[in-house]
Amino acid sequence: MVIITPLLIAINIIVFFLTQDPVSHMKYGLNAYFFQGAWWQPFTTMFMHASLSHLAMNMVVLFQFGYLLEKELNAHLKYLFIYLVGGVVTSLLTIYFMKFFGLDHNVVGASGAISVLFGWFALKDPHLRGGLVVSIVIISFIPLLMGVPIAWYAHLIGFGLGWLLGYLV
């Protein structure tokens, strides 16, 4: 029985409708305020989204891959651990990547945590590996070519972290 994925989707939807203002985005998104004491941002950014289409796209992918992983693991807490810890670590690596390269913007969305799921599946299922690698490249770079500002590096970091977690968990 899949219970965590619908719960994560519901939380994302509720948070989206409660935080559609610039102050909330700066307070709970991932940005330079993290280095000034906003320690919660690596967690809260996973539940923030820039637009309804951003939310919808991420939730469709979370439903698809989250459902599969939760069902495969048949261990709700293990799946929740992979998603949440993977998402937080992805956020931490992302904010330090941004600091190292002098990037100063606000990152929001569940795609870093979802990319962890992609990485996990790419390691565990050789039949899906090629398609998942292509998918992560497409979702990371095609929007950039279309002029959509996305944190492509969060996707790649999450994917790599998911691959690593597949070995460790």
C-alpha cells in the first residue's frame, strides 16, 4: 500500500497555496539567507514551488516515481528517509554549489528530491538506467534552452546523491 507519496503530494499542494507571496519564497526557499541563520531552508524549499505549472509538473513526476519506489521498497519509512534526507542533502549541496560559483538566487521545488528517486532507480534497474539518464539531462537543460530559469545543478546533484544512496541504504 502506497501512503507516503500521496501524503507528500498533499503537503506540497497545501504549502503552495499557503506561500504564494515573495516574503514566504525568500524565507522558505533556498537562498543566501541560509548563511545568515535560515537553517530550515534546505528542508522547506522541497515543498515550495514557483508556479502552479511548476507544482503540477513536479507532483506528476513525484506520483509516478514515488509510487514505484515506495511500492518496490515496501517500507514506508525507508522511502520517506530516502526522499527527505536525499532532498535535504541535495539542498545543502546545492546552496554550497551556488555559493562556490557566486550564484545568488532563490531555489524552490521538489525536483531535487525527486531527482534522488531518479538516481536510485537508475542504479537499481539497469533497464531503466539509460532512459533515466536521458530524462535527467532533458529536465535539467531543455528548460534553460527555452529561457526558463531552473536550478539544473540541483537535478544533477540529486541524481548523483540518489545513485549513492542506492548503494548505502
